Amino acid sequence: MKIKRLDGVVIMVKDMDKGMEFFSKKLGIEFMEFHGPPDPKEMGVRLGANFDYQLELMSPIEPLPEDAPAFLKRWVKLLEHREGVPFSLSFRVDDAEQVAKELEQKGIRVEEKIDSPEIKELSLRNLKERRMKEEDTMGIPMTFTSYEIV
């Protein structure tokens, strides 16, 4: 397994509009709200991204759907007492599926898989994301991602 680079940091915020305003007005970082595909709202979130800084903001749409992923439910609970929390470190690799298999052999299990053949809005193709179980990664939320830029 070879990690190419840190590919991004995701911060979960209680209120997307407030989060984007904070980063814009206080730090000069503008975000583009991402609408998919895949559509973040289907997972119960809003998603904003700044690719110059490899930074994403994610905000839950409450109430969360009953079938929302367990990790998302855990993180929404953390927002009960905070405006924002670091949500995930994303590492870029050559093949996220292969890396996930290697990590599973080392006892680090996959919690969620996202595959998207093409995301025109982001000029990406063959996106694969593998989110690992936090209890297997020292409580640090980690995602391994592979994609092609078109």
C-alpha cells in the first residue's frame, strides 16, 4: 500500500451556511456547494468544497434519515455541543479498493464504500472512497480515495 498524499480534510459543521460564512469572511476561503452525483442529500448531508485547500465542509440535514450510516449518526451527536468537529482525513491512493483489502488483512475494516463512475461537476472519473471503521484507526476518521481527473 502506498499513500500518494493527504487528499483532503472534512469538517462537520452544525450549520452549513454559518460554516461557509465563517470560512469566507474570517479566513478568505470560499466553498462551492456540491450537489452530486452522487447527491449528498441522499445520505442526509450538505457538502461544500474548496479544492485549492483540499478542504470540505459537511453539514447534516436533520432529522437524519433512519437508514443514515452509523458513523454519520455518531458525528451528529458530537455536534450537539459544538459548532464544528474534524470529520475525516482523506488519503489519495492508486486503488482504494485494493488498499481497503490490504487494510482489512491488517484488521482495519471498511465501514462505507462510495463508488461513482463520473462526477462531471468535479471533473472526476472512477471515484472510489473507502471509509474505515474508526475503532480500527485509533478513533481517527480515515478515508482512502482513488479517482481520475478529467
